Amino acid sequence: MKERNPQKTLVMKFGGTSVGSVEAMKQAVDIVRQSKRSWPRLVVVTSALSGVTNLLLDSAVRSARGDKDAALPAAEALTARHHELIDSLVTDPARGALLKEEIDLLIADFASRCQAICLLGEATPRALDAVAGMGERMSVRILAAAIDSAGIPAASVDSTSLIVTDDCFQSAHPDIEATTRQTRRVLEPLLNQGQVAVVTGFLGATPSGVITTLGRGGSDYSAALIGAALPAEEVWIWTDVDGVMTADPRLVPGARTIPELSFREISELAYFGAKVLHPKSIRPVIEARIGLRVCNTFNPDHPGTRLLAEHSNQSQHVIKAVTAIRNLQLITVEGRGMLGVPGVAARTFGAVAATGTSVPLISQASSEQSICFAVPVESTEKVISALKNTFAQEIARRDIDSIWATGEVVIVTVVGAGMRNTPGIAGRIFSVLGENNVNVIAIAQGSSEVSISMIIDAADIHRAVQALHALIV
């Protein structure tokens, strides 16, 4: 049972679109003001402004290719954008001037790093982390000043002083015990004074102080780590949609918000293409049994989606959502000589792993005469080449007859913890696809029974997703 603070603590994270413009940041400040009335101890984790991290990294990559002026247009754009926020949101001219100087120094540091990368002709993971984190380091200062200007005492905090990681740059792993100690040491005095602690998302540092980043979902991960460390009563993730949706609204206009999801369900949704919280990023909160919500900055009265440690028996929906991953091809390794031969699967996926390719779905018949798996379209050629090299002798002996790829396919996944032990659900899924003339090329289902994934032709994506979404009643 986790310790409880005598006063309620809330951690809120704002994504890039939630702070990416003057109006968006004003809305974020208003949400902070409203929340502070109910939550005496408030931590705000912020991402970089929308698009800034991509701009920073693109400049670094171009610099590594020899473009010595790559940082100049980016620096101009960053200066204009961040100065506009300061002019609009920081009411004290003297403070605004000092803040602009801080921002300008960070942008100058970014330009210097790009010049160094250009001279070296290489952007190392360590260098990319230092560049990528500039966006959060700028946004945190502006958001803290904007909150303070609105009459709410606030202080910016660099998360490199909180989150201690290893040196696996671009996807660093936090040291939970050290992070807990540091987070409490730095944040508790601010919170006890009634200040809002505004913290950079995405960033950590090695024990020696070298900047690292936390990888995909990094700012959500930061909020979860801080929430678990303090500990907080709840963590709220503010984004630009009304929580997690039953399907991509671009494919299903009638898609709606899912009120509750279990950790296992959100993991399946994230893995199979839904743009929701990355499972890694929310694990600390779930394990600490802290409340977690996904909310819309631009529709703050909407309840959003609440994340639960376990599936709620109160849910009336057996199927919760339908997702789709596009731009894939299905590779098949087949041959009569594969039957009963140990190690074929291990060698297959060892070859795939050596190319640096992620495999989102695998299917194998019990006859053991073929293995098929999905890979991104852009990886197909190198994966097939690696497989042919690995199995050159088996191909020559005709133990393996062929290694080939389909045209473009899509993985469509139906997710819902209520599917577990529900008789006939698979039959309903395949019946509705058949009724809509959608052919299923391959199937995969985990033993957890929380999801069923199907490979279909890319041309059938709209019909398939819409037909399956109709099963959510």
C-alpha cells in the first residue's frame, strides 16, 4: 500500500498541441488555475511545442549530412514562435525580457551543437538526445512564467534533476529508486510552499548528469514516474482528443470516446496502431495503483478516458475498440522440409532482428510448413534478403521452397477484455467480415484473449474497420 500525502497531489501532463500556440497555452494555464482549487499540490509536466522536436532533430540530421546552415532557419522559427508566446502570456516586461534571453541562449546552444555535428559528420545518439531535449527546456520556462503571470505561484524544474537513467540514449531506462529520491528531494519543498512545479517531460540524465531522453511516449512516461515517486493521487494526460476513441475517426466517423480501459486493453491498443498512451509510459502509475485519465485540453469538461489496473466488470461492451496498422507486407517462409526441424523460427526471427525490423504480428500453421509475419513496407526488401542469406543451404536443398511477400496489407485488431471467455465472439468477427466481402489472410490471437488481429488487403481497410466497429454496441 503506497504512502499517502496529507494533502492531495495531482500530476498533469500537457502534450505538444496543448501548449503549441498562444490560445492553447492560455487554455492550459486556465486548466491549471481550475485544478489548483481542488488540488493543493500540483505538478505540471510539459512537452515541447508541437512540431518543435521534429524541427530540432531534422536540423541535426541535415547537419550530419554536411549542411552547415541547417540550423539557421530552424533557429529563426524557434525564436519567433517562443517569443510570441512570451509577449502574449508574460505580463511583466522585465521578466519577459529575461525569459527571452534564456530562450535565445538555448537556441544558440542548439545552433552550436548542430555546427559541431556538421564538423564531425555524425549525429551520435548522445548528441541527438541533447538536441531533442531543447524543446522541452524552452517550453517549461514559458509555461511556468505564464502560470505565474496568471497569479499562480509556479517554478520551472528541469527533469534532468529528477529522473536518473542509464546511458541508453534515445530510449533511456530510469533508475526507479534514484528517481524517487531525487523527485521527492527537489519537488517536495516547492509543493509544500504551494507552488506549481512545472517540469520538462521526455528528459532524464545519467548519474553523471549527461542528458538522456525516454523514447516514445517520453513525456507521458515522465508524468507517470513523477506521479509514482511522490506519490500522487492521480495523473491526468491532457491532449487534443476526448480520450481514447473506439476507432480512428478518419475511418469511422461515428467513433466515440471509451469511458474506461484496463491496462491490458490500452497496451493492445497502443501496440496495434492506436495513437494512445504507450504501455511503457503508464506502467509506473498502473503498478502504483494511481488514478489515470486522458483528457482534452480544448474540451476540459469532457470526462475523457479513465485507465484502470484491471478490466471493469461494469463495462457493457465485449469489444471496446478497433485499430489498424497500415503500410505493411506479409512475408512467408515456407517449405515441406521445415516440418519437425528445430530452430527454424529462431533463425527466421534472428535474421529479421539483425535488420533492425520490428514484427507486429506472427502466424504459423500447426503443420510447421510455413511461418508468416508482418513487417513495414520499407523493410520488406532487406528482410527477404537477410532470410535468403540465412537459409541459403536450406533453399539449395529445397527444404525451404520459397520466401516471398504479399502486396500491401493492414493489421486490423479488435480489442476488449470482455472478449475473454465470451463464446462465439470470434465467429461474429469473421462472419461480419465475410458479409462485407473482406478476406482474412492471416490471424493471430494471444492467450490473454484480449485481442484478435487479422491481416487483410490494404484496399479493404475502410470496409473492415467500419464493419467491426458496428459490433461495439
